[in-house]
Amino acid sequence: MSDSLLALLRWYADMGVDLAVGEEPRDYLAHAGPQAAPVVAPASVVPTSPTAPIPPRQAASAPSIENLARDAARAAAAAATLDELRAELERFEGCGLKTTATQLVFGDGRAGAQVMFVGEAPGADEDRQGVPFVGRAGRLLNRMLAAIGLAREDVYISNIVPWRPPGNRTPSSLETAACLPFTRRQIELVGPQALICLGAPSAQTLLGIKEGITRARGRWLSYQNGDATIRAMAMLHPAYLLRQPAQKALAWRDLRLLARELERLRAEQPAGE
Ligand code: URA
């Protein structure tokens, strides 16, 4: 490789470019789904002369949020276990993020965990390893759990969308809506007593929070989980705490609230469960 090419690649890396998505721009929001018509014209109408004008590409008709959510709800409802839900997600073609991600990042933990954390979306490390919260933010989350006596194995951890958005952007409302039935079903199948939403996108999506996360955090709310109503709270995202370490005091306050609530829930439980 020539020195100038190497220098260019190094410059891209320094600028934070960590993903090559193709030579031509592509509208990932217009991801067509499994039944959509092919976007390439049939061979018989493709001009053979190199000078003939290239016909405009036929746009794929973008599925509506309602259709995506309906397909997703049907697939998610068909899953009776977390393994089946993972398999349904592997088959699901209704979220454009799948096309740019390396792999699915399904939730991590066991069904029946007392508390479930839901973050925003996998980052580069998670995309590479296929496990949520394994990068810097994940290591901080592990330390936060340890501070209230919880091991990673004690909790269930997932995200609002299970594929990494290109360049770590916030997932769009279409992407979030397409994945939401899977997220909700995952919470149902885990069956936690408490749900913690890490960061604004998770809190807005699952708890309907409209105000900023710094105002909404640290307050117990309710989440309707199938037939059960469970305790739910928004907390600051560990990635935000890495950028704003002074806010760790607020996170510590929320962690203490969580520890107290888990203790109370345990005490309420009939002996032997
Ligand atoms: N941030 C998230 O929201 N989720 C992850 O899995 C990693 C970082």
C-alpha cells in the first residue's frame, strides 16, 4: 500500500471513521424488507450501449412504521423463550440497521433476573463481540453494579435496538419502532421485578418520558410488563457519565434507590422463591 493511501486511512481513523458502508450513498431508512420488489431493473430493460442514458433507479417503497411494528409484533409474539426470540430477531428484516451492523447484539443474562437494564444501542465493541455493554461504558456499568453488590451475572442487560447504528448515531424513530415489540417481548420473557432505562432514548421509548433525562432520572415509575406492573426508573447512561464524571454523584443516588428497592422486593417475596 502506498504511503499516501496509508496516510489517508490513518487520517480517517483519527477523525473517528470506523466503518466503511460503501461507495454510493444509500437510504437505509428505505430498507425494503423481505417481500419488497427488487430495486434493480430486470436485465431485459438494462441498456447495453455504454452511451445510453442510465435509467433512474426505481425507489424501494419504504414500509410504514405501522407495518413494520405489526410484522415485528407478530414475530416477537411467536417466541416463547429468549432463545426463540433471538432466532426471530436473526430472521427479522424490518430494521435497516441490520444491513450495516456486523452482527445481532442480543440481551445478556438469564430469564428471571431480578433487575433488567436497557440501554440505547450497541457500540463498536459490542458490534464486534455480539454482547451488550462490553466496551468502556459497559465496564463502568459493571463497576456501578458492583458498588451495590450486584454481579453482571445477577442482572439482564439489553438495548432498545440490537444492531449498532453506523457511527454510533442515535437510532431513528423508525428503527426504534421496528425493534420495540422485540424489546418489550424480551422484558416479558426475562420477567424482572425492576426495569432500569439507561439514557434518554431508552427512557423515552419504554417509559414515555418527555422531559430531559437529568430531570426524569431517579424517580420510580411503573412499566406494564404483560400482565404485571413492575417498578421502572430512568438513570444516566454510563457513556454520559464517562464524559461528565461530575454527574456520577447523581448516578450513585439512583443506584442506592435501586439497591433499596431490590432489598424491599426481596423481603416481600414468599420464602423459598
Ligand atoms: N451503549 C449502549 O447503550 N449499549 C451498549 O451495549 C453499549 C454502549
